[in-house]
Amino acid sequence: MTQETPAKVLSLLGVALVSMSFMFAVSLSNASFTQVYNPIPDVLGPSKVMAVLDSVSNSYSKFVYAQLVRPEAPEYAMAADNLAFIGQGASSQISNYLGLGAQNVYVARPQVAGASTEVIISKYYPTSGGGLGIFSLLMGSSN
């Protein structure tokens, strides 16, 4: 403690400031061990912080709606109407071009879990040798 290094000086200054602020709060609120006569307002309390955040988010939401959403709504409606018109007129050609036509869709395939009776044999998890592998438990025996 005989040498004055910056870390020691700053830590002692911090302790002094914290203790002075505590004593200032006690004298300002006229606090005793039994009660507080003049409570200090809690500016970082949840009700005040949430109120500020609520008003800020509300004003930001109004700004975004006024500057971005409302001006673009007619253009979006026009573009959606144009796309719907194109989709009505060329839906079969577009689906055939993308490979989504009726000939490529597996309509007769069952859509229920467990409806497939296909046996899967894996070279990574063989079931031969009389032992039980993970595939023999899940998919049944391959014999």
C-alpha cells in the first residue's frame, strides 16, 4: 500500500464515491433503520423502464407503418393482382416446367406413417450373423 499505482488509486476513489453516494441517498431520504420518510424515486424500476420501452417501440412501429407499409400497400396489391392473373392463366404450364405436373406427383403412395412395407437393407448396419442390429429392430428382419 505504500506505492501509489493507478489501480490502487482508482479503486480507492471508486470506494469513496460509492460510500459518499450511499450517504447522500440516506441523508436525502431521511432514512433510519425503521422507515424511509422521503423515498428516492427509482428511475430504473421495471414500471418506468417498460413504460419508456413501450412508448419507444410504439412510436417506432408507427413510423415504420407510416413510412414503409402504408405507401407500399397499393403497389403490393397491384403486384399481387398481376401475379394472380398470371398464375390463373399459366398455372399448368408453370407447374409442368418446374416438374410439378401430375405425372411426377406420387398420388398413389400412402401418406400415413407406417404404411410403407418396403424393407431397407443397409450395408452399414448389417443384420446377418444372428445379432440384432438397429435396422433389424426398427425395420424388421431382412430375411
